[in-house]
Amino acid sequence: MSLDITSFFNVINNILIPTAQTRHGVNPANLQPNPEVPISTSKELDHAVDAARTAFREWSSTTFEKRRDVINSYANSLDANKSSLAQLLTREQGKPLSQATQEIDLAIYWARTLATLIIPETILEENDNRKIIHRYTPLGVVGAIVPWNYPVVLAVAKIVGAVYTGNTVIVKPSPYTPYCGLKLAELAIDHFPPGVIQALSGDDDLGPMMTEHTGIDKISFTGSTATGRRVMASCSKTLKRVTLELGGNDAAIICDDIDIEAVVPKVATLCFLCSSQNCMMIKRLYIHEKIYDQFREQFVKFVSGFQMGEGTQPDVFIGPVQNSMQFEKAKDLMRTIETKRLTAVLGGTIPQSSGYFVPPTIVDNPPEASRIVQEEPFAPILPILKWSDEEDIITRANASEMGLGASVWSKDLERARRIADQLEAGTVWVNTHFEVEPFAPFGGHKASGLGTEWGVLGLTQFCNSQTVYVKERP
């Protein structure tokens, strides 16, 4: 189907449905209004849950092969509408068009790859008298609560993870970025039976309605740690299964033996991609004191070359932060540079503009206890810090309530692994950062999350564990 990106509706039971009330988002680059989207009430949610529960009976009995074929045809539709989706994503999220296109490509790759994974069925015992089988069975109806920073690839990963394992899914996009999420469900109409993939747009009331709804069996949530705590508390009322992918404050440890010219461009990109609005971006950059001054000089020079502007302009790398809430948080954090007498070697102020633009800011060796080190900015504000002692830097890197990702950069792989193996994070990289794959499990330690996404392990979290005993004779 050819995608219309001018009008937006809920998708319930494969029907495009308007609501009595609507709202709109804004383009964060120029604060111009985007089109109207539905505001769902409990009535629309009940309708969607009923449709999902009805669809589950038949969809859960289909084979993996059948589901794989349907998912691949759905991925083809995403690919056919890639240009329209990328333009829509830039308009609602603010990221440069090149990064939006890359996100759509990742979503297609995630869909196709997740649908190749094999969910194991294991024979634990087999003899003349009995067989014991362990297998995974679908949970039922999944509520997928999607964030505003990567609203396409993270939605598609939840959608495909849910339906490939035999569940039905109701997608709730962020109120800040509802547009692509609704269109993802609209594209699914031509491929999936009614009720299998649905999407509801809403305001801040819709999330709690979903987490408390007795007809939803699991919530898959990606967002802030603060909201994740509220989601978990709400889900506990009905003992829902829950997966939480939450915030991060990723540390990158740069050893003194690296090739500075080769590493600086890689690290700089991994600090400021998507205007640093990524839970897995490098948020604390620890540089060995022997190379600190030289690395800082080249790093600042490289980052100062990043072009900032509207995402539709050519060569833009830094777009706006996505929304007013995040913009105000960035301004508040930026003010601490002056009030705490920190040193910004790049940026440090937010000029007046037509949108939510925050220039890349690098803070030179602030105190470890400062907010700029301890908090996740979710904006292009980065502390760089010195280190010298290996045991000390491991302690400092781990001294966070977050534990999503971390990386070590060194030519000495034995040294790098020795450090990496002591880092408290769900994903640890050596000589890279933010490399993820749909076949590799992903999740956070500590306050960065609960449960796992992606990979076979992530798929099984859309399932019940079931053990079957088969006796030859009564």
C-alpha cells in the first residue's frame, strides 16, 4: 500500500478509527504544528483489547513458518514506504533525514532477522515410560509502549517480537512522536489478520490505562527509569509480565595506547548521534591522563565540525532535542556549568533559535559528583574526565545507579577485557560502542532495566515457560 502521511487514525481490528478528541505534536526544529492525532479513551482501549484477545485464539495456533512469511511481507511494505516514513520521522522526531532513513533500515533489518530466530523446544528426558518437554507458549495480548527517541525501530522490534511468538500487540506511541507508530500499524493491515497488530494514540492517561488493563498480559516498555518504576508498580496490580528497557549513563574508558586520530571520530559520533538522545550513547568519557590533553584538543576540533540545523537540510548531524520537556532539562543542566564554575571547552550556552536546538557542549574534567556526570542529560552535553589508575576507573565507571552499556578502548585486548569484564552493564563493548544486533540479547543492569529484549532470550520473554510430562501409560 502507498502510505498517506497527512492524516492519522487509531488502528483497531484493521480499521482506521478516529476519536472524538484530537491533539497534535510539533516539529521540534521549528515548533510548527504537525497534523492532528487521536486521543484514545478507555472505550478505544477496551475495543482494541477485545479485538486482540479474539485474534489471539487463531493467531497463536499458526506456525512459526506462517508468521515468518507474514512478517517478511510486512517488512517489504516498510521498505517500499521507506522514504515517506523517513520524512515523517524527521518531521516528528527532529533527527536528520539521513539518521531517520538509517532508523527505517534498521527497523526492516530487525523485523527480518528476528523472524529467523528459532524458539527452542527441549526434550529434558525421554525413556520407555515418559517424555519431559520444555517449551514456550504465547502469553496473549502485549502492550508495547514506545519512546520518542527511536519511535520506529523500537516499535518494530516490539511488534515483531510479540507477533512472531504468537501474541497479538497493541502499540502505544509516545505522545511526542505518535505519527510513525500509527502508520506502522496501518501498514500491517494488508498483511496481518484483524486484531493482531493495533495502535492507539493518546495523551499521558493512555499508558496507565494499558498497564492496569486486565485484558493485557504483558507490557514491553522503553523509556526513562522514573517512568519505568511507575510502569512496574502499575503492572503489579494484575501481575502482568513486564520488560523494562530504561535509561543509561554509559561510560567509555579510553586507554593511553589508542590511535587518537582513528578513535576520535568514532567516539565523537557515538557521543552525539541523535543529539545524544539515546540510552546507549556515551554519556561519560574517561580519557587516560597521559593522552588527555591531546585527545581533548582533537575531540573538540572534530565535534565543532558537526553541523546543527533542521533535519531536512543537507549535511546536518545535530538536530533539535525532541520536545520542550527535554529542552528545559537541557537548559537546567547547562546552567550548572556556570553556577558550579565548570569549564566548557565547546558550547556551554543555548542561543535563541526557532526550535529546541542545543549546541554540542563538552565540559572539561568536572568533579565526579557533579550533576553533569551523574545525570543522564539526553541532550548533547558531555563530560570528559581524566583517569590514571585501572582499579579507580572501574570503580568510577560503576558508580552509577544505571548499568545499560559501557565500553573500553585499547590496542591491548587483554587489558581491555580485564577492565571490561569488571564493568556493571548489560552490554559491554571493546573498541566500539552502540553496536547492537537483533539476534543478540539486550538489557540493562541495576536501574537500567528489567528483563531482556531481542535475541532468542528476548523472544522467550513474550512467552510462558511450559513443561509437558507425557506418560506412556496411565
